[in-house]
Amino acid sequence: MLLSSALMLAGLVLVGRLDSEGAIPSHLPLASFPDRVGEWTGVRLPLDQKTRALLNADGYASVLYTDRPGDPGLLFFSVYYAQQTAEKNIHSPANCLPSSGWAILSHKVVSLPLNGRGLPPVDVNYNVIQKGLEKQLVLYWYQERGHIFANEYRGRVYLIEDALLLHRTDGALVRVSMPVTHSVEETFKKEARFLENLSPLLGRYIPGSSRPVEVAARSGQVNLAGGDHP
């Protein structure tokens, strides 16, 4: 953990010393994320001022989606940073959830075929959490400069590499969560179905890779919903 934090700090300090920032591909603001995703209809849940100040982000989406009346709903949350620095960067749910009073009952990484186009599946973090009598299933990953990954340690390496090569440190967190009303397995199936509809939209709102095509091909990367999946 200490090594990871030191690595991230080194990368963020490094990019702060660069003479220029790399061009970020054009994208729509997360605040304009659609209220309808497939058969799901959403209601926006604005963050309070204290939370917005704590995140210090350049954009976010917080939408509660339901697919039938009486459904408890599924919360989609994404936060975006145009330039990450030592003082301003993505907050890991692994730290934020416990600090908000949620106990992490179990954690693993699962692969989901979100693209539906025969491309590699995406690794996402799978957390079962509980606060009091309420239990939820949280799925999340990081989407930064074309990389899509679950492991934040890998993200530290990407951060330093892209700071040097692209002069970019922009990135986003993508998270969905839902109360467990019957079984965790049933909740997971529902979240996975929602993500199949969500993933094609993300590339419009989260900037992808600016690497030359030949470089991406040599590194074995492919495009997925506006991002590269190593």
C-alpha cells in the first residue's frame, strides 16, 4: 500500500513538472449523461456541496436507474478528472466505502463481456458491502486515457507512462451499486445486464486513447467503448 501510494505520488509530481499538457480527445460532460439506458429510466441525484468539495472533480454523473415500478433502483456513479495531481485525483472506493461506514464483506475481480463485439471482457471490482441491515453489491473499474482496468496498482504504472508519453493524466471512475434484496447472485446478474447497455455509451463521456494506432497495435491494446483494454 505504501509503495503504491509513493508510486502514484511520484507520477503526479512528475506530470506537474511537464512543460505542457497533452490534448484530451473531445467528449461530452458527464453531467449530460442520458436519463435512459436501454430499458432503464434514471433520476439524477445531485451530490451535496460537501461531497463535491471533497471529490474536487471536473465532472460527475450520479443517476438512479430503475427498470420497473417498485424496483429499489441501481445507482450509476462516475467521476472525471481532466488532470490528476497529488492534491486532486480519483478516490478509490476501497478506501471511501469503509470511511463512509460500509463494511466490505467480500471482494474479488470478475470479468464481464460488456462490449458484445467479440472483444476481450473487462475486469471489474466486485464488492459486497453492508451498513447496518442494508447490504449492497458494488461493481467498479477505472477508465483512464483509453485503459480500462480494475487494479489500481496497474493504474499507477499507466499514470506514469502516460504522463511521460502523452502528457496526460485524465481519468474516471465508473461504479454501479444496488441493494441486495434477494440474493447476491441475482443482484449481480441485474447489474451485469445494466452494464451491457451502459458500456457503449461511456466512450462519449470519458476520453479515450490518443496513442497512434500503430503504437496501440504493437502494445496489444484494443478499443472498447472508447477505451483500450490491455
